[in-house]
Amino acid sequence: MVGGGPGSFIGPVHRMAAELDGNIRLVAGAFSRDPAKSAKAAEAWGVAPDRVYADHLAMIASETAREDGAELVAVVTPNHLHFAVSAAALQAGLHVICDKPATLNLAEAVELERIVAASGRHYALTYTYTGYPMVREASQIVRRGDLGPIRKVVVEYAQGWLSRPIEQGGDAQAMWRADPAKSGVGGCSGDIGVHAFNLAEFITGLQVERLCPDLASVVPGRALDDDCNVLLRFGGGARGVLIASQISAGARNGLNIKVYGEKGGLLWSHERHTELTIDWLDGPTQTLHAASGYLGAAAQAGSRIPTGHPEGFIEAFANIYRDVAGAIASGRANDLVPSIAAGVRGMAFVERAVAGSREGAGWVDLNAGDA
């Protein structure tokens, strides 16, 4: 693991998710630039002192020289380090699983896509919500045509934790997210907007071709966007709306998506993530429940305990790690795992949305892969 030391939110999540199913074990890390913090993380997580490194380059060099060296690198740093760590690991013959977004900017994402292809190694992004069983079920329902041709997609991700300028008061999580040098050109758009964008494409199987963005920095003095409102046009003619906000005071982690076809629509909400609701045009409302025998194979494989028992964020994260472990063991990619292609599309969304909104350009082409 690179990053994830004391004070990190996502580092411990990655560790718990990676080790949940017993397929992956944390054996080495460069957890922090502060040696004391790195040693503290290693001690807490049972990593041997001689496998704690000053930086990712030292870790990669040492681990690739060992017979029992690490095979998979988890990148859990702020965005500005994603490319350098991922590229170095892949070029040394290691597999990579990286927190989103893939890179600091689109140009890096396009270059990383080339590096992934040349390396022959597995690369995955933790677009966490794709790991939820009922999100995978929703994708199967839409893609096999149960709802008919898709007409409209509405996806919302609302948070309120940045309603005040807490980055100015020393909040570490807010500070790097508000810093363009570490976060990139997108604030809210790059932090949670990419999750909403990815979820819309993952469930529908459709790709956004054009967007009409209206982004704002609502809190005075903030350099990056903290509120995003984007109209979407998908290939095939479907229309969509994407809302992502971190200044919606009182909102906690309000992610939900509605997909409407000719025959009916479905709703998945993160707050009721074990349920999937389908409203039919000419039929009764259905509520599907996680871990039920009537679900498809992908959804059933994503649940570990019987229906009615709650599973959540760690387990969804763990599903991605388990799928990556299986892909490494078999040598075959798993289509459920978000790849570098999803990373490129996410960065294209952020850059086009930020630039289009700043310029008042109206509708702009997504042009994923065109850096």
C-alpha cells in the first residue's frame, strides 16, 4: 500500500476490504512521508518493520527483488500521486488497484492507459458503488432490456461536509481536496462527481457523449468547484441529469440513481443499498432484496450473508478487491471491475465539465481519450 497512514480515511478501508475474503494480505507499504506515522501504521496492521519504506520507489524496488514480494499495489494517496505510483508499479510488473480518480488530469489518464496496455498487468479503480450487489443487479436488469430502451437517467450525490471553509481551519481531508495542486482541476466534480458519472454508465451500459455543465465554487475563497449540475446526453439518445454537491448542508452521503426506460424505471439509493425498486408502467412496484435467490449471479456473488442481514461499504469495496484477486489468479479480466478505461472517461468528464462551465460553453463533447 502507498499512502493510507494515520489520519487517512480511505487507507484503512482499503486494508479491511482487501483482507476481508482472505485472498489478499497486506505485506508492505510506504504509508506516509513521515517515518514515524508510517511505522505506526505498519505496527497497527501487522506489517514487518523491514517492509516499511520511505517512498513508493524504494518499496517497488525492494519488493520486486524478493521471492515473497508483493504482487499488487494499492494506491490510496491524494490524486496528484496516483499516476506516478501506478505507472512505476505497472512498469515493474506489479498489478495496481487505485482509489479514484485515476490521475490528476486527463493527459495523465491517457498516458496511464497506454502504460497499462503495455504492462500486461491488471489495473483497477475503486469506484466503490459498483461493488454493491444491487447496483450489479440493476446493471443486469437494464442491460438485458427489461426496462426497454433507456430514455432518462437521474443521478445525485449530495454531501454537506464542505458547507463551511473547513480547509482553512486545518481539516486534513478538506485541505488536499481544496488544493488544485493535489486534487486537480475538479473539486467536488473530481471527488464525488466521478462516482455519479461512473455509476450512470455502469448501470446503463451507455456512454455519455455530450454534457452541459454548470459548476460553482459556492463557499467564498474556494478555488475548486463544490457544487455541480450537469445535463447529460448518452449514446442512443437517452437524456440525463447529474447533480453532485458538497455544500448541501445537512446531506450526509446522499447517492441515488433513477433509470427510466419505455416499460418502467428503477431506483437504487445508497441509504437503502440492499434494496432495488422497480416501478413498471403497467404493473405493480417491485422491491428486490440483496442476497435473495431470485437475483442474478453477479448480485448473488456480491453478498456474503443471508438476505435481511445488512452489508455495506466495506463489503462493496471488498467485492472489487475479490474480483481483482480472481482476475490475477486466473489471468482473465473481470468486466465488473472498473478499469483504466473508466478512469479515462472519469477524467474526461471532470475536465470537460470544469472547462465548459468556466467558459459558459453550453453543450460540449465529452471526447474521452482526447487529452
